[in-house]
Amino acid sequence: MSTYTTDDNRKVTTRRLTEMKHRGEKISMLTAYDYSSAKIIDEAGMDVILVGDSASNVMAGNITTLPITLDQMIYHAKSVMKATKRALVVVDLPFGSYQGNSKEALASAIRIMKESHAEAVKMEGGAEIKESVERILSAGIPVMGHLGLTPQSINKFGTYNVRAKEKEEAEKLINDARLLEQIGCFAIVIEKVPAKLAKQVAEELTIPIIGIGAGGGVDGQVLVMHDMLGINNGFSPRFLRRYADLSAIMTNAVQNYIADVKSGDFPSPQESY
């Protein structure tokens, strides 16, 4: 497995992401929710850090993303921003903070930008959230869209299965992607849709399309850090590639620590004052 290093330490912006798409350079994106993890990810050369509402699952232990609050998202975003110098930081607007009320959507986005100093927000949905997206964009806040499987709508779908396999839903996804580009979104995440459809969207649009479970024909990829590093072993979809097994490494280290404490081996004289 090859490793990647970059000597390009310029700040990643929404404009640079578009430039990357146009020159065929793939965009790397990963979630982070805390200072220490974000610092490692940023220094490794990540292009985009997503402060995802997946924090509801991997940080708070909830079954869905729905329970996480705006205050909690701001807390995570502030922690990530303190650590990040290069990557563009995008923050999920949580469930209930923008759907159906464009004034509340703008207020939520402004709070995230002012209180966390983040650089963009992400919103799930297409035509149904058009007014909210437009109002946020009118305030000069960059918006990343999210189509396909939209976890905040899990109770509507009732399943995490692949979306847009049928013609009607595929056509809606394409139309929603065009709409989001037209009204001014700088990029779109497309989650868990057929690779052929995602590739078509990426080719039709001029803004970057970031995939998760959407094949390799898009402009970049995003994964959840806890899944990719093997901290969370209870989630193994087809699209997930594990780059480490930190669960096993951490378990072994903790067990060794316990054993050393129990036996009196830790601390040693060299580790004492």
C-alpha cells in the first residue's frame, strides 16, 4: 500500500477543489470530530475534513445521526478548527436545524460559522431544501450538498440500502444535483448509489462530486475516520476499506497496561520521581 505526502501546504479552499476537479486530481475527504485526530489528519495532507453528524454514532453512541444537536456540532467543529491549518473544514448541519424553515437554516449556519470558525456547511437533500440552501448562500456561506442515501432521512427510507437504483429516483438525483450546482453549491457528496449513476453526475457537473459507496468515477472520496481506521468494527459495508485495525491495537495496549499495573511492573523505578 503506497503512502501519500504533499509539499503543497497552501490552504485548501472551495475554489481549489474546483481546480482539482478540472485538472483530474482526486479529492480526499475524511471525518474528524476532535482536536487530536484532526491535527493528525490535517498534517497527513487531507484536502477536506468533514465534521460529520456521524459524531452522533461514533462519538455519542446513538443508533442514527438524528439526535445530535447544533450545540454539539459546534463543539466538535471548534475542536477540529483549532487543529486544522491546510484542509477545508466542512460541518454538517444537523437534523432539525434547516429542514422546512429557511430562516432557521440561515441562523443555524451563521452560528456554526461564527462560533466554530468553520469554512462551509453541508446539507442533505435536493429540491426540498432549495430555499434553505439559497438563503444560506445569500449570506456568503459556502454549502456542500449531499444526495443519494441521506442518513438524516433514515426513518423515511427505512433502510440504509443502495439508493437511486430505479429510474425515477435516479432521474431525481440527477435533477437535484443540477439544481444544487445551479443555485451555487460548491460540491456535492453522493452516498451509496450505483457507480454508473455517480459517474454520470460527476461528468455532467462542473463542481466536484465526492463519493461514498458511489464507485471510482467521481471526483473524490469520503469515509468516516472511525470506520476507516478500524476503531468501529461493527460496520462493514462493501464500500469500506479498512486501513488499520486500531480496535485490536488499542485493546492489546490497554490489556498490557492493566497487566503491568496488576503485576506492579508499572511504574518502574525509571518511571518514578
